[in-house]
Amino acid sequence: MSPQEDPGQALVDTIQEVTQDAGPGPRIGENLAPFNPSMQPVVDTALELLALTDSDVLYELGCGDGRVMIAAAIATPGLRCVGIEYDAEYAERARRAVETAGLEERVSVIHGNVLDVDMSDATSVS
């Protein structure tokens, strides 16, 4: 099977494309962990463990550049995702990546503190 025919490789290629301007971390601020981009095997494992369905609502706490929720949305049609990012620069990068992937209808990014966000509609949290 060629890379063009392999849906897994297509997903990896798309994620790399939409997050290519993520830049290196870490950035540390008050109440903030450093940004360490998740490598693709980590993203794959996270998605496997989350076992998301079309009816789920995923909240990604500290979404960074959005790569996990973008991968989840691409892999799971119908899934809604909300990324929460404390760092304004990374929140903007995540928004741009979501737009580049064409997922604005199902994926949103909140710039804010996870402790201040209502997550009552969440069915899954990462």
C-alpha cells in the first residue's frame, strides 16, 4: 500500500501540515506547564485510549498547537472538540491549524485558564 493509499499516513501528513508553524516550546508562565509537542506515536496512543465516537465532545486541556484535537476530529467524523490554552500565542496557532484543516464547524479553541471554563458538556477530556 502506497503512502497515498494509507489513511494512517494521510492523517499523519495532514497533522504535520496544519501544525508545521507550531515552533519549538517550551514557554513557561504562571500556572503553566511548558509546551512540549506530542509526537505522532503519542497522539495515536492517546486517540486509541480515548476511544472517541461521533457523539463525543472532547475537551483538550492545554491544547498547545491543537494537534491532538485536530487528529481526533479528522479520525472521528461528528466529534466536537474544544481546546483550552492559557498561552495566547499557542491558542492562536491552534486556531490557525483548525482553520487550515477546515474543522472550524467542529473544533474550537478557548484562550483561557482551564479552571475557569465550563466543561459540563464534555464526554472526554485529554
